[in-house]
Amino acid sequence: MLKRKWYWALAVFAILCVSSFIFFRPKPRLEPIKIYKAVTPGLKPSPAKKRTEIAKVATPRGHNHNVDSRTHPVETPTSGNKYDWRNDDVFDSTISNSAPWKQTYPESESTGDSDNTYPPPDWYKTEDPALYIEYLQAQLIKQFGDIPEVHTFVAFREKMQFRLPIKDADEYLRFLEAQYALWPMEETRETLETLEKRIKAGANIVFGPMEAP
């Protein structure tokens, strides 16, 4: 009987020891839980960059007339006191806008100092239209000789000086041919070729009165 009591006492004591050991033992330190934010890439595609291609359109320069190859004529507007045919897109002159005869044609200014020089060194500054044409013809004959191209060019310039209408496209074509013979510039040649193509295509080309620079 006594042995049973000691047996139960030892059993209870053992249970208490094990329980106290489990209860009072130091608890392991837990690592903090880290929460990472998941970033999902957007499913909407980013707009593609637009590429703009600029095509260079070769436009004939020189005396350029916008011509309708069907029925609509093209006229040069000359109304207004400030109109300058050299600034008009319809009549894009190959001649420079400032001191044209002095800059485009280097020999227009005489180098002699004699009072007998004709035309005078500053002939292009005259404000008399008739005298201007006279000086122009004398200067070009001195420069190129008395040739048909000079007279054709001067005749056309006289019409411009007095704002007379151009007869037809053939007259303008002859003027361009004369100008190209005297001053063979690439712009004049391109304008000639363009005008010839439009004439052959049957374009209706109408010229209004033109004002000289």
C-alpha cells in the first residue's frame, strides 16, 4: 500500500516537473513577417510613337505659274499699290529682289569714270520707266552684243515695266529662252521644261498684267 502511494507521488512529481519545464522554458524569437507588394505590369500597351515622313516635292522654281490643265485659267493679281510681282508665287522671278540688275548681272555697272559712259553707272536707279528700258537695252548690248536674245528680253521687260498684259504662253516661253541664253541658270531651265510640258498637255495658261520691280 505504501509503495503505491510513493509510486503515485513520484508520477505526479514527474508530471509537474515536465509541465513546468515546458511552460517556463524560453520561447524562441520569431522573425517578423515581411509582406512584399507585388507589382503587376500594366496590360495596356504603351502608344507607339508616330513617325512622320516628310516628302520633299520638287517644285520648279523660277517663273512659276500654277496652271490648271483643265479649264480654270490662272491670273496674276495686280491690284493694290504694294503689289510686287517678284514676291508673287504665281510669278516667282529668278531675278533678285534688291538691286536686281546690279546683283544678278555683274557687268551692269560700268567701271569707267568718264562722263561719256553710256549708260551711266547708276542707270538701274532711274525712276523713269522709258529711260530705264533704254538704259537696260544699251547695257545688255554692251554686255552681250546686238543679238536677238537681248531684244526679246528687253521687249518682255518693257511690257512688265508698263504693266502690259502678256500675249500668250509662247511669248513668255520666248522670254525664258532668251533669259536662259543670256544667263544660263538652272532655275530658268527647270521653269522652261515645266512650261513646255504644260503647253504640250494643252493647259489653259492666262497671264494678267505684270508689274516691273
